Amino acid sequence: MSQNPSDGFDPNDPFGAWRSIRDANLDAWAKNLSGLAGTEQFAKALGMQLDGMLAASAPMQKAVHQYMESYLAQANMPSRGEVVSLASRMTSIELRLDDMQAQLDEILGAIRGLAAAAPPVSAPPKPRKVAPRERP
Amino acid sequence: MTTTQAPDTAALTRKLYEEIERLGKGSETLARLATNQLNVPIGQTPRETIWTLNKLKLYHFYPQVPAEQRKPVPLLLVFALINRPDIFDLRPGNSFVEFMLRQGYEVYMLDWGRPGLEDAGYDFEDYALNFMGRAIRAMQRHSGTKTFSMVGWCIGAALTAIYAAMRPDDGLKNLVLLTAPLDFSDKAAGPFNKWLNTEHLNVDELVRQYGNVPGSVIDYGNKLLKPVENWVLSYLKLWDNLDNQAVVESWLAMNNWVSDPVDFPGAAYRQWIVEFYRENRLMAGTLQMQGRSVDLHNITASVLNVIADKDHIVPNCQSITAMEHFGSHDKLLLEMRGGHIGLMVGSGAHKRTWPAIDGWLAQRSG
């Protein structure tokens, strides 16, 4: 079999040759595994893996949740649910503040527009200075 | 006749020496990597935060061209709810934001932030209309103009399309969709359609247990689409180029972004799987928001729909068929070379995708 550098094989570069073989192998693996990921069997296996994980963690999560609820209540501290509820209320307040700021900006813009469109008003007369009376 | 080229001892020795030298340099880089001394920050283009709401932030990037060269229509960048939006501004020299600033755009970027448990109830209506609507209002206030352009990427493209359909009179002039997952009618397209169907994924239990679906779970799913590329070839690329500072930095920047996933808000995730993937409601016109159907025919803005020929996350058919649903008279489908992310990052993006987007947008940003 003839070999020359134009075939992609350089006898003076064993590392390059090794890399080429490695890359070709990995490309083949990549194609096969990507193909496998698209099969119904793989989807089923993935679903079963997730179901198993969720089924295993559910009772533990429930127990930890119940324990923490009672512990936090005894320690006179807010539970996660209460903190979450508070944070939700803060977001609602933020939303209303944002709307108010937008309305305020609109009103200010309208006032500025009106002020710019209105004819200039002559300045009011200056109050006369009255000399203080001398005390007798 | 066959001939076999005999190895040249001098050449072999030279190659061996080169390899040892490369490994020497590489081990130094490897040591710096292992000890966290080599870090490449991302999202470096100077910016200011002009608006915040809950976890959301709206950034305005400081202009890089004189005022007279700037385009009058500002540009808002919207990324997906998962992963950070910094992919738009990966690193100096490889940043879409930087590129667009140099073309004279006034660039804004929406950051959805990291949802907490209190955000688990927010769905697409909240993100597309309640939150993004307010961010757009803040941008309009800041820029002083009502008209604007938007670039939405991945789920961000779905969100911007929903916004464009529901608020066609809000000043949106141009809509650029990047790898937009909109039409899920082809159930054989891509592994996600199989993985996420009713038989295999118990979405309700997942959301019930976690509240928000952990970013690591979403990231695992994305990587599982191409396991060898993501878990082997990616690291081999780094190993092979440990002596090449530019490649190492580029790899690190990308890795910083990839390894920083964001949780998917529970209600939005459930809606995404059930109403988008499984029931294809957006295309069917049965997706309801604020008491109305989301009808893509209501989109009046000019639309540029960009797809990537090697996109393994959003198959092209999920974007292409949506074209006929857009009500716009001015719409264009553009197929570019690259993958779901590679489309907008790297030298190919710099040479092809960014100039194409700019070329289309510039004509419509006067």
C-alpha cells in the first residue's frame, strides 16, 4: 500500500497520525451516540431515569419540608413559603411602582410640552420698596 | 507498484521535540487553569443598568460612535430564559454587541436574571408581555424614541414574536429572530420532541418538586443531544490547543457561559413543554394570553428569520414554517452556516451572520 503525505499520513509525525485516528474514532462515536439520542428507546430510558429520580426524592423532600416547617415555626422564624409569599408581594409592589413612574414621566412630559407651547408670561411688577419709618 | 516512505530520524526527533515543547507549555496553562489563575471574564462591553424590576435588568451599552453616525432606531437584544444573555457580548473582539455599537446602533439588552422560588409562577405571558413590555417602555423612555428593533434568540425569539403579535402598535419596527423555536408540528424533528412528549416526561411532577427547573437539568438535556462533542471533544480541543493562548481564552469564555445555566421558571417551563412542544398552540392560534389568542398574523414589523444549518437544538423546520404565519409584508428567511450558538459566536459569525443582520437592519433603521 502506498503512503505519502498527501494521503494525510506522515510517517515522520506519529503524534499527528495518532490524533487523526483518535479524531476519526471519536467522530464515529459522536455520530452513533447522536443517532441513539434521537431514538424512541433512548427517550423512554431517559424518562424512566427521571421518573425514578423523582419517585425517590419525593418522600425525602416531603419529610424534610415537614420537619423544616415545624422547626422554623418553633424557632419563631418564617418558613420558605412565607418568604416566597413576601417576595411575590414585593414584585407586585415593584410592578405598581414601575407603572407609577411611567405615568409620572408621561405627566411631566405633558407639562413640559404645555409649558413650551404656552406664550411667555410677562413678569409681575416688582414690589415697591418702602422706606422704614423712623421712630419718634 | 507500492512504495513505503521510510521515516526520517531527524524529522521524527524534531516532531518529538515539538510535542514535548507543546506539552511543556500546555502543562503550564493546565496548572494555571487548575488553580483558577486563568479566567476570562465575559460581557465586558461598557454598559449601564437603566432599569430593574424583580430580577430583570435592562442594560444600555455606551455608544462607540459619534452622535451624528448613530442610527435613530434603538436595538433591544433578548435572549432565552435559560443561560445568561452575555452570549451576545461574549468577549472583546467576539461580541455581537460590540459589533453593532460600531455600526452605530444604540444597543440595549434585557437580562431576565436568575429566578427565585417566588418566580416559579411566572409564565410566558408574564415574561413576554408584563415584564418585557415594561422593559421596552423603559427603553423608549431612555432613548427618547418610540420605534425600536428587537433581536430575539432561541426562546427569546419566541418571546419577541409573541410580543410582536400581541403589541403590534407599540413601536416595534424590525424583528430579528435567531434560531426561533416556533412550530412544533413535526414531531419527528429532533430528539427533544421525543424526550419531551407525554409518555416520557412527567413535567407536572418535575415542576412540583423543583419549583423552577434547575438550569443544570436543562443543560444536561442540551448536552445529551451531542454527548461526545460536549463531554469529550470539547475538552480534547482544549487539550490539543493548550499552547495556543487565543484558543484557550476563547474556549474558557465559551465554557464560562455554558457552565452558568439559569433555572427555568416552573410555570413557564410547564407551558413551554405542554403548550408549545406538545400542543403547538402558537402555530395553531390557540395560545391564550391576556384573554386573547396569540396570532402571529398580527405581526406588522419587518421580520428577518435567521436559521442555522447545523442547529441540533432547534431544527430548521421549527422556524421555517412560521414564515407564512407572520403578517408582515416585509419578511425574509436567512439560512446561515453554523450551529445553534455558533451562528452568533466565533469567526464565522463575525464574517457572515453579524454583517448579514446589520445589512438587513441598517436599511430599516433610518
